[in-house]
Amino acid sequence: LTDAEVLRLRSDFPALAAEVNGQPLAYLDSAATAQRPASVLDAEREFLLTSNAAVHRGAHTLAGLATEAFEDARATLADFLGADPDEIVWTSNATDALNLVAYAIGNASRGRGGEAARRFALSAGDEILVTEAEHHANLIPWQELAAATGATLRFIPVDDAGIYTLADAAAALTERTRIVAIGHVSNVTGFVAPVAEIAALAHERGALVVLDACQSAPHRRLNVAELGVDFLALSGHKMLGPSGIGVLWGRAELLNALPPFRTGGSMISTVTMTEASYLPAPQRFEAGTQPVSQAVALAEAVRYLDSVGLERIDARENELAQRMLAGLALIDGIRVVGPAAGVPRAGLVSFDVDGVHAHDVGQYLDAQGIAVRVGHHCAQPLHRRLGLTATTRASAYVYTTTEEVDRFLAAVALVRPYFGVTATTTTGAQA
Ligand code: PMP
């Protein structure tokens, strides 16, 4: 993607034309939530205007149109991941998808799901392995599962930059590891995990692999067969789609053996006053009314990403991240976390400004129309490991211009002088 192409496609994103505090908006917070192209907004509106109805039930024409649109969207997402439509479960976001897996395994561990689900059951001494860099969404559900089953939660430690190696992962796997739950791309460091390699090692020990693809699905081409994982979670709102929709992908054979997490309407085959039998996947995991217009719009977002090309998006974002790293390295008192400059990474950079709290950095940038994220980014253990309570994160996406990155760098250079901080403990150091 060239600057000229990015400038052209920006007109697809009405929200980016905003002014903030008298300045043109520089939206560098796409890792939290992305702006949506008009085609995605229009797709949702069009569906609501022409096809809105409850899906799967109802004999009327609109119900048929709604069901068709909903299932077409599922097929689009399946295609996007190199999967089968029956392996795509709609959820409300990635958090919901990860909870679904953890709680369904908890149910299997209580004996639910019968013989077929025995393979998932955890008991005392079994191990669940995560990393020290996980987003809370891929940590706390596993803490709860460990507490519910007596399993032990272990983690792959990270180094001073917040990253780990395949050797670190191999060292943390044991004969008792039953589940390995890792993030594909860190939302704090931009580190890209060696997923396929870790999955191969985990499978040698018979463990299941759960991938949090929240920060990778928006930016790089994913293929579940190549990744070699068993479950994958993503959120629509980070990939140009609506909020309120996410996806859990799982291997068909596993999904059909896993007991449901939520129960209720639309997920059953027969119900008596004392028991119920469940539909195959994906319906067995889709209890209740689903986010139908959101699914339709998410499919449109996927078409948009495909039309630009994920390989090009990924390459462009790495370039912008390298530009941020190079620029930040020239500014006194900045400590960047994550992989060293030059290492391919996602298009986000988190950093600490010596002597200035991240919230003040965020406010200073906002006054100039520059939107960044500040805080622990739902990764408190990682920040604790790095000796920081909060960082400032700038994240790029398909619509980010070089000029926005340069505006951001120029503004960051003025933060410490603005707050009157002169003593320097770090100089453009890469942590
Ligand atoms: N995992 C990662 C790596 C994330 O960045 C996020 C969003 N910040 C999530 C999980 C959770 O996503 P959601 O809030 O959409 O469920």
C-alpha cells in the first residue's frame, strides 16, 4: 500500500474526516477499535431496511432472506479463515468466544456432554498454559477454568521486552499440558507469536491449542490449517466491522464433541421437562437471538479487507511501525516495549515516557487531535513484568497515513518539555 493509495481509500471512512480539538483527527487507536468503511455501515442498514427478521424460524419471506444473509455471512467468514461454515460460531466478541471455550471445557469437566466430551475433561494435576503477555480476555477465563477443575494454570514467561521464544514455549510445555491458550499478536508489544510451531509442540503432547487472533485477524491473512490450532477467537470491531459480533472458529470434530456453554432457544433438537438434546455445531453454541445485522456487516468488512489485500495491509503497517520506532528512538526519555527495531511486527507501538504518566501523554496528544490508547491495555501482568503501570500505545491500520505518524512523533517529542521534565534516565532506549 502506498501513501497515495491510503489517501484514496481514506475517503471510504467517514469518521476519519472529523476534527478533534480544532485539529484534523489522527486516529492511532485502531488496535482498540477500528473505524468502519461506509460500505460496512451501508450493508448493515441495507439488511435492516430489506431483510430484518428472526433467523432460522418462521415461514415468511423476510425470515428466509434474513437466514440467507446470516448464513452467507458465516460462509464469508469461513472462507476468510480457510474453514468450513459449520466451524464458525457467532459470538458477541473475542472475549465471549474465549469464555465459550473455557466454560464449555468446564462443563465437560463436570461430566456434561457424555462420552464424546470426556476428551476435554480436566482434573487436578492437568495444566493450562498461557503466556505472561496475554490480554485479560485470554487469561481470566483460564484462571476460572483452573479454579473450577483443580487444574494448574502455568505461563510462558516473557523477557524484559515483553516477548518470548519458541524455546521458552517448549520449556513450559509438560506431559500434563492439556490446553495452550496464546495470543497471535500482542496488543501491547506487537510481537507475533510462532503459532504453528507452538501448536505442533502442543499437539505432540496431546494438548488443545486456543488462539486469540484479535490483533492478527484484522491485519494478516489467517488460515486455520496453516496455523494448526484447534480454536480461534476474533472480534468484528477491530477489523472494520461492527461491535457486538465476534467469531469462535473450532475444528468441526471438536465443536461437535464439546458440550454447550449457553443454553436456551435455537440450539436444541428436542426438549422435555427434564432434559434436552442439542443440535450439532455451530447452532449448539448459538443460544438465543443472534447479532444478525452485525454478522452481515462483518462479512462486508471482510470483503473490504480482501479487496485491499491483507498482505499489503500487513506490510504497510510493519513499515509504519518501523517508522514509529525509528522516530521514537530519537526522542529523549522514551522506552519502547516489544521486539527490537527491524524485527517484523504488527503496526502498533507501546512506550513509556520517562517522568510523564501515560494519561498525561494521552491528553497532551488528544489536545492536538491525535488519538492513542493509554493504560495497561488489559494486560496487567505484562505491565507488571515490564516494571510499568501504564504505557501509551499508537496503532496503525489500513487508513493510517505517514503524515499522521509524523504528526504523532513530532507531538511526542514535545511531551517531556511541555511537562517540564528534563532529567533523562533513558535515551531512545529500546527495552
Ligand atoms: N485479545 C486481544 C489481544 C485484544 O487486543 C482484545 C481487545 N483489546 C481482546 C482480546 C478482547 O477483545 P473484545 O474486547 O473485542 O472481546
